[in-house]
Amino acid sequence: MAAVQVPADAKRTQKSGAAEQDAKPTRAAKVAKPAKRAATKPAKTAKVAPAKPAASAKTTKTTKTTKTTKTAEPAKAAKVGKPAKPESRLAMVRRARRINRELADVYPYAHPELDFRNPFELLVATVLSAQTTDLRVNQTTPALFAKYPTPEDMAAAVPEEMEEIIRPTGFFRAKTKSLLGLSAALRDDFGGEVPGRLEDLVKLPGVGRKTAFVVLGNAYGVPGITVDTHFGRLVRRWKWTDQEDPEKVEAEIAAIFPKSEWTMLSHRVIFHGRRICHARKPACGACPITHLCPSYGEGETDPEKAKKLLKYEMGGQPGQRLNPPADYPGRPAPPLGAAGATGAA
């Protein structure tokens, strides 16, 4: 049979195509039917990775999920932060009056913790109570009133003798000067009687608004707010006021409560401050009004530990008065010099 003549150009084309197919059989298999131009640029086609689009999709979804989670967190924080919203004036007044009502249930026997039998004795005892405890005053006044029972007697006292009697109350020289001065004023200006008006009382030596309201409220039945250290501390803890000046405190608290409540409110708040809501370590865990107190947690919250911080009748201890009212549930205070004769404010 005669040999078939193949043109030289055709032979070169066949060899070239076969060489290209033998060089990269794998890459050609991976590329899914590339366009005719892709055969001339194999390097660019090789860079395309079929799995990358799927990975990119996943990354996008993850990013979206992360953003959604971060957006949701502030919303939850906002819900938690709602109780921190400032209390309205009306809400504060309602809460304050509820505290007063609940304290009335806790301390139905609240009373002035100074022993006295008449307005003069209450006035003198209140002047002596500055910078000391009512207990110390009550242990001191029996001897004082035994020697000077009236303003006339006290006005004529020998200063050194009076100083020696009232020495246990502290600041005895300054207090002696005040007692001699107010006794002389009562004798000379008021016929030996304690006046029943605020403007007259504050003119007496050693008598300020706090002392005057103690006398007016408990000797004459005239309503008044007694802003002592306990009262001021508690009304600030309860957010009834942020004032520090006693007269400003008095004015702001007077605007919250009816006038008829002023005297007993003072007793209840002071009782609570002396027994439970102490200055340095409040017995929060034993407090009956924690649900109304914005400062809960400043003191001991463990109930058992808090019970050990209670004072006077709440803690099974004697009270401050040697002669307490008949309805007082605790024990009377011991006289001066007796065992357990010291006490807290």
C-alpha cells in the first residue's frame, strides 16, 4: 500500500497539541470547561480556587452574626439600668411617708430619751446632751436637779460646784456657763418659767433650734423637727435631702410630712439611727425597711452578723433612760457608777 504523505505543518501542529496535553493534564481536568482564551493563560486559571467562594460566604455569615450579638448586648444593659432612673419628687415623698409609717410599727414606744419631769428639766438636759450620750446625761441630772430644782436655784449656783456635778457630760465649763445664763434669763425675763415659743427659746444662752424643738415638741406639744446627728445622717441615706446644714435639712423634711407628724417622726428616725442604722456600720441585714432604703448594702447584710450590731432593746441591752415610759419594752439604764453604766449615743 502506498504511504500517505502528511504535510510538515500538520505534523508540527499535532506534536505541539500533544505536548501541551501531556504537560498539564491535571489542571485541565480541574477547570470546568474554560473558555477558549483560558487555554492561552493557564496561570490565571490555576489561581481560581473553587472552595474559596464557599469559605467567603461563611465568613460573611460569621461577621453578620458577630455584629448582631454586639448590637443585642447594649439592649440588655439598658434593661438592667432602668432602676437607676432618677426618682421623681412624688415617688420620694411617697417612699418617705411609707418609711415613717413602717418605723411607727417598729417603734410604737419611740420617745425622747432624756429623763425629765417638767419643761425646765428637759431644757437643761437637752443643753447637757451636746457632744455626749443621753445615757450619760440621765446618769448626771439626778444629782444636778436635787441641788438646783428651779431656775432660781440654778441661777444662784456656785460655778465650780456645778462644774463638778456635770463634769461627766464633757465640756463642763462651757455648759455651766450656758446653764447659769439661761437660768438667770428664765428668772429675770420669764418669771421662772420656760417659754413655749420658738422665738423666745432661741434667745436663751446655749439654746438653738434643735434644743428648742425638743422642748416645744415634748413639753408643750408643739410640732417640731429635731435635726440631730442621727436624724441628719438617716435622711441623707434615705435620699430625702442632700443638705448638710441643719436648718436646710429641717426645711426640706418639713415640706415632705404633715406638721402633725414632725415630733414623732424625729423620735422614730433617731431611734432607728441609734439602734440599727449606725454611722459606721449599719446593721442592714437586720433592718426592717431595707426594701425602702436606697443605701442598702452600706453596712453588714448578713442577718446573723447584723443582729450582733443591734443596740439597746433591739439587742437585749438596757436603754438610755433610768426612768423610761411604761410602754418601753427594754430594761432601764443603770445609774452612774453601776456596772454597764456606759453606753453609745
